[in-house]
Amino acid sequence: MKKIYLYGNWKMNMNREETEKFYKDFGGQVAGDPALLAAMGKTLEVAVFPPFTSLAAAEGASKNLDKRTVPFLGAQNVYFEPKGAFTGEISIPMLKDFGCAHVILGHSERRTIFGEPDELIAGKVKAVLDAALVPVFCYGETLAEREGDKTFDVVSRQLRAALSGRTPGEAEKIVYAYEPVWAIGTGKSATSNEAQEVCAYSKKLIRELAGSAAMPVVVLYGGSVKPDNAKELLSMEAIDGALVGGASLKADSFLQIYKAYANN
Ligand code: PEP
């Protein structure tokens, strides 16, 4: 049975009121579907990643939902120190305080706009694992790198950096998200074959780096996933789910992506 992961990265969007509305519309709609999915031999894990300022609203709104339908709650970033003089940063204990189970790390917007290097991201991956949260580690090439035939070099460098010093047990707990930078927020998704090729390569490399050929590895694809392309992308053998940006902001379109799998 293939388990599918559907994660929504809200980026710097969604205030408290919009967050509460999303939970009402999305949570209410999916109620009952876990049983339907199980009957169809499918399992699904849904998570949303609001901005820090809406985590409390998301946590509060979850309390009104049937427990089986509450999405996991995650954050979009974190700093690895537990507390102290780090103005503007948020710690892992603070995220735990809101019930966060997942943290996105290494998103291309953090890498390019905020200059986060591989080593800093690797330190965050370690700290999140140490705290028993799930790192959602993002990686992927720019358009210039793809056109320069550098995709596999870049992906390899980013994965090696994140996994340096990690045990096989730790490598297995990470959710990997291949997100080609040229596909993020552009409306131009990778084709299902392009995404499959890099996700399959990633799985092989992760297993090699961990020294465990049979290790389960979860790799998501992200980059302009929409209701009309989700079904095909999610049907690819090496793709375990989707990290969705723009199309996760409205309960409607996120639900359509959910149903693309549920009805597949
Ligand atoms: C993302 O932000 O991780 C993302 C994939 O965005 P979008 O779906 O809007 O391309």
C-alpha cells in the first residue's frame, strides 16, 4: 500500500482569521475520508505549515475537528539553539509548545533570499531530529543549474551535506522534498518524468549514504503542484507525495489535490 504525503507550505500568507477558515473548510470536508481511504487500501498523511504567527490559531482550530481529520501541524523554519540572544529567531521548544510535529528546512527561498548555506541547514536537520520532530528537508536545482546539466551534482551536494554525520536511523526519519527552484511558484511544474527521475536518483543516493539498501525513504515532489497535475505526479513510483505552496492556501484547491489521490 502506497502511503501518500500531502503537505501545504503557506509561506508568508494566512493570518489568524484565514487560518481558522481554512481549518473549518478543509477539516470539515475531509471528515469521514480516512475510513474511505482505508477501505480503498490507501493511507494519507496531511500536514500544513502556517507562518509562526498563525500556529496558535491552527492549534486552536484543530481542537474543533474530529481527531482523525486534523492535519499535522508544522513550521516553515527554526533555529537550532534552544534559547537565548538570537533576535528574530524561533526555537524548537517554542514550536513544540504549539504542537508542531514537522519543520520545513532548507526551502529554496531560505537558501536564496536569506542566504542559508548547506552547513547551517544541516545543523538544523540534526537539532530537529534530536528533538524528535520530523525535518522536511528541501533541495533542488535552479534553472541555470538544470540547463547547465548540473541537476544531479547539486542534488547530490545538498543531500550529502544534510546527511553528513547522520545515522541510518536518522536518515530514515527525514522527509525529503525535491523542489526544483524553477518550478516553485512559477506555474511551470516539472513533468512527471523529470520529477520521477530526480526522486528515484535521490532515494538511491540517500540509501547509499546511509549504507542501507533496503531503508524506507520518503521523497516528496514540490513545484507548482495543482489540482490538475497532482494525480499524475502522485502516481509516479518514486514520488511519495507533494509539498504544495500556492495551491494549499485555499481549502478548495488543497482539497481537490487531496481528492486527486483519494479518488485515484
Ligand atoms: C513551495 O513553496 O514549496 C512550493 C512548492 O510552492 P508552489 O507550489 O507555489 O510552487
